[in-house]
Amino acid sequence: CQLSRAVSHSSAMIGGLFIYNHKGEVLISRVYRDDIGREAVDAFRVNVIHARQQVRSPVSSIGRTSFFHVKRSNIWLCAVAKKNVSASLVFQFLYKMIEVMVSYFGKINEENIKNNFVLIYELLDELLDYGYPQNTDTGVLKTYITQQGVRAQTKEETTRITNQVTGQIAWRREGIKYRRNELFLDVIESVNLLMSPQGQVLSAHVSGRVRMKSYLSGMPECKFGINDKVVVDSRRAAGASPATSPSTTASSTSA
């Protein structure tokens, strides 16, 4: 029973990934499971790209096969699966894949796909492992995959990449050094007020965000606080005010 559940779980992932142009020609083809064949490529071309009526749904079920597709300009990106998979997970991966490709060679079009097909296959080997999404962080991928190909890694670089992949700070590499340690913080606030013609406040709210630009070396630990000097001073002033004497209260009452 446990084995059957494990097999069904392992099958419920992306079986293949294809990139088409607007004519239906396959530019990139990567099959991760044996249950995805050539007929899946032709089925998507005939039923979606060359369909008489425009297919609006991003998910198409053709012959017990699910096709999850995203279109960018004249390029179709399609993930294929035989089993029941999480559609949100597949689309999240497709959009992340688009983000990675844009960061490497810019706009996604047929010319860029053809000029960088070797790089795309290298990225697919890192993005998916037997149909399961693996490393999709652009910063980590760029440390060992370049447009010229995979370069040889030293022992120190390999250790640094491993720490980034398995650690919790994939967004910042180690060994960053600046001549001057500086940090810039901008607090941006906006007040939104809706008032009726009679002067009655219908709704009011304040929104804000903090933008930071860091030039700090290494991985320092920073603590930030809000300056509440005005509130503290007002409370001190209220506590230091003299109390009203009983005689004054009595005289004012009798008067």
C-alpha cells in the first residue's frame, strides 16, 4: 500500500516540457517521464495552436493528458503531465522559468530561443529533476551557469554554491565587501482620504513602505527601530504637569 502511494505520488509531476513558436514548430523539447511520447507534441499543436477557435483556457485535457500552457508574444511554453498534478504549482514553475530566461537573455522570442537553446537545456537540467522543480533561484543559477556554458568550479566556489542552495540566504552571496559601510533607508507614507460633499469622512487610511539600499560588507545583523521621541516627550510633559490642589477645587465648586 505504501509502495503504491509512493508510485502514484512520484508520477504526479511534470512529464515533459515543450516550447513552440507561433507555427507550432517545436523549438525546445525535454521529456522527463516515459509516459510522454511524440503524440503529445502533435496533440498540443493540432488542438491548441492550430485550433479553429481560440483556446482561452490555460489548461487543456487531450486524451488523458493535461497540457498547461503559457504564451509570451509568439512563443508557447507547455508543460505536459499524464497524472493529476497541482495546476498552481505547474504554473508557478512556468512563470519562474520565464523569469529565469528573461534574466539570462532578455525578451522571449523565437530568435532568442534559437540562439540560446544550449543554455536553455542547461537551465532545464537544473530547474527540473525527473519532473520535480528543483533550484529556480536566478541568483544561485547565475553563479555556475553562464551564457557561454558551465565553467569549472573551484573547491571554494563549490562550497559557496552548496551553502547558497541548501541555506536560507539564497538572495545574497558570501564574500561581499564595500570600501565604506553605508545603509540608506527611505520611509514612504501616503494618506488616502475619502470625504463627502458635506464634509463627512467616509474612509481614511495610511499606507507606507520602507525602502532600503545596503552597502554593508559580509552578512551583518541589523536592528532597526522607529523613532518615537515625540510620543515619549508628550508623555513626560503630561506626567510632569502639577496636580490640581483640593482647596482650588473646593473654592471653584462653592463659587
